[in-house]
Amino acid sequence: MSAGTAVSASTALRARLRLTAPAVRSATAAMWRSPGLGPRYGGYLAAMHGVIRASVPLMERAVLRCAEVGPAERVFGPADPVCGPLADYLRGHIEEERGHDDWLLADIAALGGDPAAVLDRQPPPVVARLAGAQHYWIEYHHPVALLGYIAVLEGNAPAPWLADRIAAAGVPEAALRTVRGHAELDTGHTAALFALLDELPLDPSLVNAVVMSALHTVDGLVELFAHIGRAAEPDHSRERTHTS
């Protein structure tokens, strides 16, 4: 592809994500539909805690890998030009995201849940697949893949109107900190990430790494919302047993 027709990394990622938009919209609409929203919201908080608690550790590990694959190891050839600016971005983003898992625990407590029980409970496999794939790519491919994960999670942050819909379902305001906070913060975060993608000297294989990570994250997010919806449904199995 000639320089005149080259597509930027952010354009390539946006184009692929647009193809996934209908599936994401459908999963999001089902997640936030009004009937049963109250019980589903509790499941959402617990599941998202499993996701968000991994965010800072993932970024911290990516920063360390940037140092390891840089000039000292030269795993990717002469001093990797991506790792320096990537690590700088991640260090700043770590401080912006630190403590957000505690927001979720506070929301769970305000909703009447038990934060200790959430911490003790093993997160479902879909959560492990979301974060676990990032661990693998950070360790065994390139830490830039993590940007695809971040782009999807922050690009699908709660909409500004969502907190009011949840409150209308009977959820107390004290349990809405995470939803309100991320609706305000993540728009700016997403813009900064896409700008970074176009600043980094990414070759086609690294652009593909970001895109693949993003598409995997979309699949996981859609599956996670479906899991939350199923878990919140009433269990009618006993009724069927008695009436069969």
C-alpha cells in the first residue's frame, strides 16, 4: 500500500468496530432494558468488578513488558519505537483508572450487596477470557495489543442518560457512582487513545494486533452482557418440575 493510500491505525480500528456496532447495540439494549433492570444492575456491578479490577494490573504489566522488550532485550529488533510512548501513555492512564474497582465495591454495598462476597467469589469464565487474552498477548506478542481492549471498554462506557434510567428502576443514587463517573470520563479517554494510535509508529502486524484484541473484546463484552441477563432471570426450573 502506498503512502498516499495508507490507512491510519485509528481509522482501521474504527472501521472494524463499526462492523460490530449492531451486535454491541443489541447486547447493550438487552442489558439496560427497563423490565428487571434493578436485579440485573446488581449482577452488572459484580461482573464489572471482575473486569475492572484487572485493568490497572494489566496496564502495569504492559509497562513492565515495554521495558523488557525495549533496548535491553531487543526482542522486536533494534530499540522498539512503540514501547516508549506506549509506556508513557499507560503510566498516565493507570493513575486515571486507579481505584475504580473500589467504586464498584462501594456501589455494591450501597445497593445492599456484600463486597466481601464479591471479592471471594470466582469471576465467571467470560471475565477470565476478557482479561486473560490480554495477559497472553502482553506476555507473548506485544503490549500494544492492550490498546484494543481499552478502546472497546472505554468506547462502550455507560451513556450519560443511563444512570437516570437505573435510578428510575429503584436503584439508590449512592449505588450509581461508577456509572456516572465513567459516563463523564471515558469519552475523553477514548479520544486520547485513538490519537495515540495514530502517533505510534505501528507496522501492519501491530495494527492487526490492536484490531484483533479489540474484536476479541467486543465478543467478550457481548457475551458478558448476555451472561448477566441470564443470571438475573428467575429460576423457573422448580416450577416446571412440579407441573410436569
